[in-house]
Amino acid sequence: MPHASVDSPEELEELLSGRILGPDYPCLGARSVFRRDRATVVLHDDMEDPDTAAALFGQLREYIEAVDPDEGFASFIAGFRGPAVRDEKHFEAMLWNLLQRLHDVDEEPWAPEVSADPHDPHFGFSVAGTPFFIVGLHPEASREARRMPLPILVFNLHEQFEALRENGGFERMRDTIRRRDEELQGSVNPMVSDYGTASEARQYSGRQLEEGWEPPFEPDPEAVADRAGAPA
């Protein structure tokens, strides 16, 4: 997929809406976000710029304060005009480098609901004390559902998945998404797993990972220690 030139968050939102609301897009959660106008979209120039992490952190903190999960699925979506993605490993490296820098500027405690250790099956990425599941999208993705015309990170609140589990709708939605993804791609995404069975860090970039893959992320040791000392 060629890298798109996007000049504004509104243009990016329109691009994403057209793609996600198309008849074949498999993710029901993403479709709900755009049908209900629940996407908060921002656009940055360069994913690797040293100043991007601090700016993104400020935007995410504002989003956390404003979003109401009780109103239905919502997503914070950050797009990046550059750099051009060479391949899946290049995007994966940029994703984790940005998440590391985002964590490094975050002075608030890690979200107590999730582990800070990316090897832990209960890992979740914390921003300003709030846990997120992150979805990476980019032009060179091998999975059709992850292929977008510029680098994108989608931040989804863990809270909304927990609410779906509590009301009994999670398994039904999960199974439908996997069936639709198989119909689109011809195979089930080998990286998907349920929370608590394997670290969700393995799903962030969208790349099919090799055996022995190590998450390129180092949490603040205090965050890991706080989680280790928390009651089960």
C-alpha cells in the first residue's frame, strides 16, 4: 500500500472512516467507533522525532480526562506523516521506541489493573495511570486489517473490554472478528490471544513474531516492583 500524504487530523479521520466502514473490514469494535463518531484523531509529523512522545502524552492525558467509556467503544488514534515504513520490523522498532519514550515522560504510577512487565500475560500499556491495548497499523503490514496508508497507533481503553466481558458480549464479538478476519485474509491471525493467556505486547505491532521474540521495552523498575507486591 502506498504511503498517503495527509495534511490534517480531519483528513486522516476521513481516510480511516472510509477504510474501516467498508464492507469487509473485520474489527467490529473499530467499526462501532467510527459509526458512532467516537474516534479522537491526532496527527504528528514524525514518529521518531524526540518531541513527539511528550506531545502525544499530553494529548492522551487530555483524552483520558474527557472520554466516557460508558458511552460505548472509543479510540484514541495517533497518525504520523513519517517516516516512510520500510517493512514490518522497521514499524515494530518505531512503535516500541515511541512507547518507551512515552513511558519515560510519564511520571504517574503504572495502572494497577495491569502488569508493567511486557513478558507477563497480564501486561497492558499504561499512560497517566490508565491501561490501554495498542494496535499498530501501517502500509507494509502483512495482515490486511492492519494495513493503512501511513503509520498509526490506536489506543483502546482496557476498561471497555472489561465491561464487555462483564456483560457477556466479549466472546461473541471476539469470535465474529476472528471469523471475519479469516474470510478477509484466508487465515486466522496467528498472533491473537485472549488477555491473560499471553502478553498482549505480542499483538501491538501486528507482525507475526518468531519464537523467542523479546519485547523491546523496559518499564521503570518501580512499576514492576509495585505490581509484584500487589495483592493477587
